[in-house]
Amino acid sequence: MKRLIGVAVLALAAMSCQENTSQPVPTVEYHETKKVDTVDTYFGVDVPDPYRWLEDDRSEETEAWVDAQNAVTNGFLDTIPFRDELKARLKSIWNYEKVTAPFKEGEYTYFRKNDGLQNQYVVYRYKTGDDPETAEVFLDPNTFKEDGTISLSGLSFSEDGSLAAYSISEGGSDWRKILIMDVASKEIIEDTLRDVKFSGISWYKNEGFYYSSYDKPEGSELSAKTDQHKLYYHKLGTDQDADPVVFGATPAEKHRYVGGGVSEDNKWLSISASVSTSGNKMFLKDLENPDRPLITVIDNVDSDTYMLDNDGDTLYLVTNLNAPNQRIVKTNASNPSPENWEDVIPETEHVLSPSTGGGYIFAEYSVDAISKVMQYNYDGSLVREVALPGIGSAGGFYSKKEEKEIYFNFTNYYTPGSIFTYQVDSGEVALYRKSAIDFNPDNYESKQVFYTSKDGTKVPMIITHKKGLELNGKNPTILYGYGGFNISLNPGFSIANAVWMEQGGVYAVPNLRGGGEYGKAWHDAGTQMQKQNVFDDFIAAAEYLIENNYTSSDYLAIRGGSNGGLLVGAVMTQRPELMKVALPAVGVLDMLRYHTFTAGAGWAYDYGTAEDSKEMFEYLLGYSPVHNVEQGVNYPATLVTTADHDDRVVPAHSFKFAAELQAKNGGANPTLIRIEKDAGHGAGTPVTKTIELYADLFGFTLYNMGYRVLPEDVSNKIKG
């Protein structure tokens, strides 16, 4: 099947671009995707699933389809004349030293560093008190595999710092391996633990650690359902097969997410058990009296509660029970149920995200998605407000109790992240390390606006761009969104977005319902039968940008990943005329079957499932992107992105959506899919692959908006 791809050739004077009418219009010959007669019946309604066969990620036929689609996509991307320039600029701007805040374990101080273009950060160490310049390599993930596709995903030290356990991800998969190292010799000391998933590593003294996993599923480990999470204890010197199940062994009591954390004094193991991504039960295990039964703190999943810290038997808990914006309470471990809780830091009008360090509690509040940090004593008395270096996002403020100098980082959409020291007793803030990136934030600005969604709800959005931007409706704009799972989109710098804005691009991020910016009520307003609110909020954000002449439909791209990929898929099928380009990444796109793959059933709090009720089925069918691609509609230029090792949101979602678009799109815009090999949902992706991805995304976006060359200032940077 051949279809001509008509792309405008008029360049914009505002972008210092040149008209290039000689650029040939590329012809795309799509790979024709086989259809099958699979039909599912929900509440008496037959729903065809013609691309069901693409769910088999182990079949040779699916592999051949992936290769064929990549060939088509690469053929189109190769016609973009400035893609190599974009890649060169991305590589150039990425190539600077990046260092994280140091932390102390045992005799050593550790930090992570990337020299510039290393695929993975390297862990360094030096003897505490020595000159940091004497630091040596402790752990280099770049040596795990030459192409950087095996990444370090977790690192945890025993009580005295003499042992380290670290987890690795192969090809971006959520399945992990855990290795145990003698810190002094840097030698691996026992067999590797395998088949670990959605897990931390929490040491008990120097004897062993707690971790979580599922039983290995039948069928494909990348797509088969994983439904019963368990917490294990690994005692050093024993085989993994002998690791006892601490929690989750009862099949009748299903928990999809189970985790455990040991208190700093090694007295308590706090256990969280959830059936979905929202709400948890909480239990305590007395590690000083291991034969004592588990202590129940909260026995239902109607709220979210976790242990922040303890002082012996006094527990400090963070909870949204009767406090949608969260509060900190204290209780005694002898009788820790909610009726015995006492407020330490009560709920306020702003969402609370606390941490502890240096013997204090640091309460970070989200004020319209902007950070405000308050320091408290453990009795709830206010010490001071932390003086942040600007308006943006602050994070960190964590250390062991005895540390009196702690670290935090600060960033916003145009300010590269910097690390600051904070003296907990005096409140003194000092710059520890400034980013060395080749980017001048003084040339850029952010503006927060509040726009009105379809039902009258006020929604905040931060718009970032070069200073002096002309509001002429012709600025290439990326509208990025998420809107789900109680996750907040706070201002943060992105190297890739810096390149986008260098070219005169606008970057806009609305804080949609479904997120966590305004607490539990804001989250719930974008879930299940209210999910359309999220899409309406995003559509209203696009309309605001157009009405205020930041951009127009010809120069607007929408982008989002995972739940944000669902957002893009739903909005582009509901309002295809609103944007020129759509970039759904690793999206949840088949809303009738998402819960049948890997840990997808745990997302039901946000989505509901097609099996819940006739009403829920009809609601999901009404917006499911795979099921709402209509024959003959002119859809925006679309580049679907996914990865073959994504076992969080399996690539079959993206495969089916791309196949539907290619079969039914009635316009001339390209509808392509880019499938990364040896990569997963995003975490741990090598720098080389990340640079290539953004060169393709930005190249595809600008090319379909009509650009033929890069702005002169970017080209000069590259040439210089």
C-alpha cells in the first residue's frame, strides 16, 4: 500500500530558515499488516481485535513485522535533511560532566558521575575526609555490556557499609538481577539473585536484605500477566531458592505490589501491600522479636500510608487517610491503628512530600506545582522555611540522622539542575556544584498561566521559551502531558528540551487532573469514569496556546509517554485537527486488554477494566485509542515510539495502534512507528539511544511542520 506524504515546504522567517522547494516529497510504502478474525464479547457486544497476533512478542512473525515497520520508518526519517544536524547538536550539548550529590556509607563517600557521553553513570568513591579528587571507580555499568544496554538500577549498602547489593536491568526490562559485592575488594561474593521485579533492596544489619518479586509467569516474561507480588528475605550465604517469603504467600489474598523497608535502627520492617497503584495496607515486623506475628497498622487499601521514620517504638507515618493532601502522624508500635494516630504536621491546602535528614523533617509542599520546603522538629514545631535559589523544583533533603550537612538539587524548565548544601542547624544554603552545560538560562523564561477546562476547572500550565518570543501563531510548540496515577509534573530541566527551545521552540506543560499536583481529589477527578477530564484538560491547554498566539494547529505537537501516551492517543483520535504532530510514547493504547499484560491489572484504580461493568466497558471503549481510529479521517503526522523489551506497557499496545492508523488514515500525513531494540519503558536507556531518539522525534516534528533547515544560531553552534 503506497501513500504520498504531503509536507508543507514553506519555511518560517521567524526561525531564520530558508525556503527549499526542491526538497522532494517522500513516498511511504507502508508494510501491510495482516488481519485476523479474533473477536471478544463484552456484555453482549462483539469487539473485533484484528491485530491480536501482534501480542505474541516471541513469534517470528511479530519480529518480522517489527523489522518491516522500522525499515519504513527509517526510510522516512532518512529523508529529513537536518536530522544529522539535530543529532550533532544533541550530542554536543549532552557532552558535559554530570555529577550527583555525594553520600556516605561506611568508610567511604560515594557519588555518581558521567563524563559527558557515557551511556551510563559511573559510581565513584573516596575515603571520607580525603580529597574528592582521589576518587576511584567503584562500579562502572558501562562495562556490563559494550552498547550500554545493561544498566544499574539500584544500589544499597549494609549497615556498616562493608557490603553492597546492586540490581541490574538487561535491555530495559523490569526484571532485575541482584549482585552482592564486598566493598573493600570490589569482588562479587555469592551467586546472583534472579527474577526480581518492582523491588527495592533493604538491608537488615550486615546479615541480609529484603526484596520483592513475582513468580516467573508462564509464557513470555515480557508480556505474560504477573499478579501475585511477594516480599522475600535473602540471608547471605544461602541459596536464593531457600529465601523465605515474608509476605504475600497466601494465594487467596492477592497483592500486586508488595514492598518492605528496614528502619534505620534495624528495629522494624515496614511492609506495604497494594492491589493497585493507589491505596495500601501496612504492617510491621518486629525484627528484634522475629517470632512475633505481624502488627497491623492499617488493614484496608482505602488510603496511602507509609513509615517516614521511627524513634524506638514511636512511629512517624505519612498518610492521606482523612487528609487528601497528606499529613504526618505519630503513633506507638504497640497499638498503631488509625484511631491512635496523633498529628505531627497536619494537612494543609498544599500537597506534602516529606523526607528526613540530620535529625529533622523536611516538608516539601507543592504550591501550584512549585516547591516550597519547610524544616520541622520531630515534635512538629517549625524551624524555618528553607531559602530556595529560585522558583522551581527542589528535591533531596535526605540523610542519616547524624549528618548535619545535607544536599538538595534545584531546577526548573530553563535552569539546569544544580546541587546545593544545606546546614541543618543554621539553615545556611551554599552552591555545591553548578551544571556545566552549554546552555544559557538567562536567554529563556517560563510563565505560569491558569486556563479553563471544558467543565470550568482552572488548570495550571507552565510555558517556556526564548525571551522575546513573537506571539505570531507560528512557533513550533510541544505540549507535553501525563495526567494520571497521582504523579505530579514539576518543573525540571531537560537537555533535549534545551535543544528544542534553542530552535525557537515552545515547551508547554499543563498539570492535568489525574496527577498529584493538588492531592487525592485532583487525582481522583481524572480516574475511571472521569478519565475524560484529563483529555479535556489537555485539549483546553492546546486551545489556550492557539488562542493566545503562541502557536497554531499547523505548528503544534502533542507528546506524552506511558499513561501520557494514552493521553496523546485519546486526544489525537478525538480532535485530530487540533495538532499537526502526535508523539505517543510507550502508551497504554488498548484499554480493553491492558489489564491482561504483565502488572497491568494493578492500574485498575485509575482506569477501571472492561470486565468491571457494562458501564465501565462502554466508557473505556469510548476513548480507547486502538478502538477509536476511524476510516478516512485525516490524522496528524504521527510517530509512535516503543521498545521491544518494554514489559511495563507492552509494545503490543503501540503495534496495534500503528497498524490501525496505517490502515485507516485518510490524509497524507505519515503514521509511523519507531521500535527500539534492546530497550524498555525508558529507565536505564543508554545515552546513545536517547540522543538518536530525540533527533528522530524533533526532526520528524519540525519536518512535518514545514521546516527544511535548522535555525542559523543552532547551525552555527554545530559548525563551531
